Amino acid sequence: MSHHFLEVQDLSYTYPDGTEALKGLSFRLEHGEAVGVVGANGAGKSTLLLALAGLVDPSGGIVNVGGTILGKKTVGEVRKRMGFLFQDPDDQLFMPTVFEDVAFGPANQGLSPEEVSNRVRQALEDVGAIGLAERQSHRLSGGQKRSVAIATVLSMLPDILVMDEPSSGLDPKGRRRLIGLLARFTHTRLVATHDLDLVMEVCPRTIVLHEGCLAADGPTRKIFGDQKLLETCHLERPLCMQGECR
Amino acid sequence: MHMADALLSPMVGGTMWAVTAGLTAYSARKLKESPDESRVPLMGVLGAFIFASQMINFSIPATGSSGHLGGGMILAVLLGPYAAFLVLASVLVVQALFFADGGLLALGCNIFNMAFFPCFLAYPFIYRKIAGQKPSQSKIFLAAVLAAVVGLQLGAFSVVVETRVSGISELPFGTFLLLMQPIHLAIGIVEGIVTAAVVLFVWKARPELFAPASGGVAALAGGVPMKKVLAGLALASVLTGGILSWFASSYPDGLEWSMAKTSGSEGLETPEDGLHGALSALQGKLAFLPDYGFRKPGGDEAPPEQPGEAVSWPAVDPGTTLSGLVGGGMTLLLAGLAGLVIKRGSSKRA
Amino acid sequence: MNPSTGRQSGIDPRALWIVTFAFILTVTSFGKYEISRLTPLFLYPVAMTAFYGLPLKELGKRILLVLPFILLVGLFNPVFDRRAVLEAGGFSLSGGWVSFISIVLRSLLAVSSAILLVLVSPFDRLCLGLEKMRVPRVLVTQLQFLHRYLLLLKGEAQRMIRAHHLRCPVNRPKIPMEVASSMIGSLLLRAVDRATRIHWAMLVRGFDGEIRLQRPLSFSWARDGSFAAAWGLFFLLSRFVDLPGILSGWVLAR
């Protein structure tokens, strides 16, 4: 199943006011890989993810999702294959009930009501939230919202998961549950985050962004062991590597 | 100011509902003509924003009282008249259901009074005319204040007319007007000032939100076709005029009073033919309708003798009233008892 | 059954809407001097509150919030209508007071029936009912989105207000107009930004402009039809038959 790869070649993006957010990024994720994207605020993480989702038009370079080049005509096709998780679950849960939110994606794919129902049930079970189906989205707790948000993406049966700060705002237990989920998934996963310890646990490979450029791309442990690199990119070692935590 | 069910008659309420339903269907159709899927979340969030912004109570200088922003004009500026109308309508629906503001029958009146005037009259004909092309700080202030004042004056006037024609409140037309219009003039000025300040704030921070060419948020702030709005205005004035003259035939006291004050003439000349005559004839035929009260089975009320004659208020028979009070009290007791029984039964089941 | 929120109704929302409107039409159709004839109609809110175990405090709180304004306007009635309609033992009651009491009763009835609606049925289900009754889809979607983001945005406003108050040396300070305008402006910008992000979230899940409402409603003539018919008949009965009069006549005759 080699078509679940994600490749970015020489990707650049400049904001309307002239700021260069991405400068010629190139990397490739193979099927099933889990890769973390780290970097300081403003390094370009979120912009990279928006470009991957086709929400901003790159000023240069290409995005190749499983053989399909991302463009105006193919953006619908690409979005079916790529599940995108945003930073704020309140932005993603916009339907009145959890069921309708998780059903939103499959319904837009033209599936029959029974198929949609099956997808919803399966997705909610995968995230352990099947009991929340009839609840109103805005009355859930932070952790519940996050789980349901993941379900809204899973129900579309994507090949690739792209996530922006998935652990932000979660309490320790919620975060632990999230880490467990992410580790269990077999999708190709790209996780942009400040949570370096999550990257340690979930992503064997890490990409470091610095001022829009690719500063490093390699095994996670090696990257977090490179003190000079971390300092240049305004990062530090994950907590579990500082002192005697593990 | 919200119109309330308690002061409304089904006739007035139903009429205004028909008008509002028509406006709603019209706005929905116009929006369909120029589809923009980014509008769906924007309208929803801006509706919620209206509620949120109304929580910010500010002090009005020199009065010691506080107020909050209505927000209709801002919506119209950002979304254009049709979308703004629907957003305001949705806000009023939620207010009627969750905050019991007004009432469900009065909702038709409220949507007309508080959404139609700002979105379809004040915004296109006042705000856009003054501040539409090449807006400047002073133009925006003038436009916003004028538009808010006119919109609120028309809205307040409608409340007075609707209340008077319903006939539940005893407040004479003139007195009510004298209470409502000055207050809403002040409210309008404040609303206009705050609206202008907010528009300027947003304009300085994110001018692209107002640029029509960008096809973004303000893409729908296109002009309202002149003919259609004039037709709507004409219809509204016919309705208002018809209702006014209908009422004028029955309540010469209040209208005479304000007439005497304004024109120095004592009374209204009532032309027998034309619109007034036709409406009087209609009024005679419709005399069984609820806002004059159904006739009691005992025939206590004097039915109107002939069209054109002023309908007298139902005479209240003291005897009936006393027995009515007794019966009423007992009915209330029975209703309460029934409630207790039902509650016991349903909690057993739960 | 949750004592703080009560039980939710399984009645089809269309029936609920129809009964509510029929109720309000009945209430408002009485003449302005009616008091006793309005009383049987109290059975509706009382029965519904009892049957669904609705929190009385919540109901009462919301009613009390809107009462003052109506009372204010209604109080003009005794001022302008001084004609005595009832005289008993030296005490005379003017028509104005009678119509004032009528106004109070009307408010209680009308307000409670509207509040009932949202306490007894989830809001989005009510919206679904509206959609099935041919209300334009764009308005129904608008209502649902508004409701969804209402609490969130109100929370933002609350935090902003609290931040302001905490920076003022006075307890419970007033917000000046200029400051309020900036606050409202920020709220607005944040709202627009949020709308953009929501739009993105919709796009990546394949949004093409049409919201596909998934939950079907099933109108059962047995359950919902009889609910509507029974209450409708009762309203008609109260409207055209002087029930309290009959009751008092029956009691006083003994």
C-alpha cells in the first residue's frame, strides 16, 4: 500500500504582507510512519499544515499525497485521504450533536445514512466515546472534545492523519489517553506539537523547523540528543530526557 | 424595545408574522442566488457575537445609566442586508425562546421592528449612501448615528402602532409615542456612536473585511435593488396607513390629541370612500375578530351596528365579573391540583 | 430523571410548535377584560411542567426577568381606564385594573409556554422540526450554529469583562463607552477569526456549501397527533366555553 505516502518538495509560502513562512521544505513520509514536527513559535509549523490541507496556496513547490499532486482540482480528493485535526476542538465541533459532527465528513462523501451511521459508530468506538453520541458538542469537557474531534476525522477513513497540537489543553489523564490512541493508529501520522515528550513516545522520526526552513530530519532520539541543534532552534530536550524521569 | 405577547392581539401578531415570513423567505432566496459557503459559519458565529457583545454594558456619559449594543448595523455592514436580516432574526428567535424576551407571537413583530428597518432601510439608504464610497472617520460616525437613529425611531413607532391596534394596553397613542420616541432617539444616538467606534476599530485592524473586491466577508454587502425596496416600503406604508386609519376611526381621542397638537386642527376628516371607507367596511365584516373580543354567549357586548361606526369596547358586566372571579380562582386551584397529580404520577414512572 | 433539568419530551417537535402557537393564539384572542376565562389555560404549562419534572426555579427565574417591563406598560391601564366595572361593599374596581390583571395573566401564560418549549425539547430538535415545517434551511442552520457557539462567545465576553474589572480600583466598575467599543471590536475580530477556522475545519471534511441534516423525525399520529389534538381541543373549549363560569355556577348553586 505504497500510496499512503506524503511527500513535500521545495514547498514555499509567503504571506500577503511579505513574510516568508516556508522556505523550500522537502521531506517524505512513507506509509504508516509517525513523524513529529517541532519548532519554535513562528517557525512555520501551522503554516506547513495549512499548506498540506490546501487551505493556503503555496507560492512554490508541490505537495504529493499518495501520488496525487495537491492542486485546485484535486484538493477534494486529497482531503478525503488526509484527516486534519486542528488545534482548537471548538473549531471542529460545529454541529449540534456529537453524532452529527462525526457524521459530517462521511455525509459529505455521499454515503447512505446507514453507512454514515456505521462509520460514526466505529469512529466513536475507536476513540472510546461511543457514549457521547447524543450529547451536545458544546457541553463536553476538554478531553471529550478532543476525542470527538479525532473521531470526526477518523470517520472519513483517511490514510494520513495530520495533527496540530493534539495534546494542548488536555489534563494528564486525557493526554495519556491521546498518546495511547496515537500510538495505536496505523495511519501515516504527522504531528506538529510543542509537546516534545509526546513526540518521544509516539514518533520515531522528527522534523525540526526553524524560521521556515528544515533544520533537521531524523530519528527522534538523535535529534533531541543534539544540544546545539536544539539551542539554535529555540528548543530544549524533552522532560523525560532531562534528569532522572525515565 | 421588544413587543410582548401580553399586549398583542392575534390579528396584529398574525399580520406581522406574515410580513416577517415573507421577508425571511425573500432573504433566504437572495442568499441562495449568490452562494458563499464561508458565510455559514460566519453568520452563526456573528449571531453568537451579538449576544456576547450585549453582555458588555457600558456607562452612558451624562446620564448615569448603562446600555449595550444592539448590533444590527454592524451585521449589515459586515454581511449585507439579507444575511444580516437572517442573523438578527435568529438572534430574536433565541431571545424569545431562551430568555422569554417578547414572545412567540410577538416574534413576528419583533423581527420586523428590529431587523427589517436597520437592514433594509437604514443600512442601504442611509449608511451606505453616506459612508459607502470612500469612507472616512467622520462619514462613518455620521452614517452610523443617522442610520441607528432612523432605524430605532421606525422600530419604536412600529411598537406603538402594534400595541395600539391590538387594543390590550390602554396607553393612548400619543402618550405612548411621547414615551417611546425620545427614549429611542437617545438610544439611537448611543447605538450609532458605539457602532461607528466598533466599525472604525475593525477597519483599522482588518480593512480587508470591508473590501468588496476581495470577495471575502463583505462580498454580500452589495446594493439592495432600489425598485424592490421601494415596493417593500410602499407595502409597509400601505399597511401602516391602513392600520392607522382603521384605528383612527375607532380611537379618535388619542389621535385627535396628537393631531391637535401637531396640526392645530381638532379632528380627522374621515373620507367615506377610498381606502378609509374600504377599511371601515372590512372592519365591520371582521368585527367578530379577536381584538375586539368575542361576544360572550350571554350577548353582553354590543356588536357593531354597521360598517364605519366606531366599535365600542366590550361593556363589562359586574355580575359576570364576580362569578368569573370565583370561577377563575377555582379553576386555578383545579389546574394546580391537576399538576400535582400529574407530577406524582410521572415521578413514579421515572 | 434529572431534577435540575427534568425529562426530555419524545413528542415530535412539530407537534410541540403547533400546540405552543395554538396556545398563544388562544391566550391573546381573549378580550382585554378577560380574567377568569384565561385561568383554565394555566392547565397547559402546569401539566407540562409537572409531567416532565421541569425545574420550577428555572421557570420562575425566567418569567420574573421579563415581567417588570410588561407590568410597567400594563400599569398604564388603571391610569387611563378608570371606569368602574365592579362595586362591592364600598370597594370599586376599575376596568383598568381588570385589564391590568388580564395582562399579567397573559404574560405568565405566554412566557411560560415559550420557556416550556426549550426546557422540554433539545434546541436542535426544535430546529429540525422547523426545517420539516418548511422554514428556510439557511435560517435553521443559522439557528443551530448560533446556539452552538452562544455559550462559547459569551464566555469570551465574560472573561474580557472580568479582566477589565480586575484592573479597576473600584468594586464593580462601569465600563466607559470607548473601552466597551474596543472590547466589542476585539470580540468581533475574534469571532471572525473563529469563523474562518471553523470554515477551514468544514472544508477539510468535504464541505461543499450544503449541510446535510442526518437525523430523521418520525411523526406518530398516535402519540404526537393525539397530543396536539387533545390540547387543541382543550384550548378551543376554553376559548368558547366559559369553564370557570360553569364551575362557579355549579359550586355556588349548592
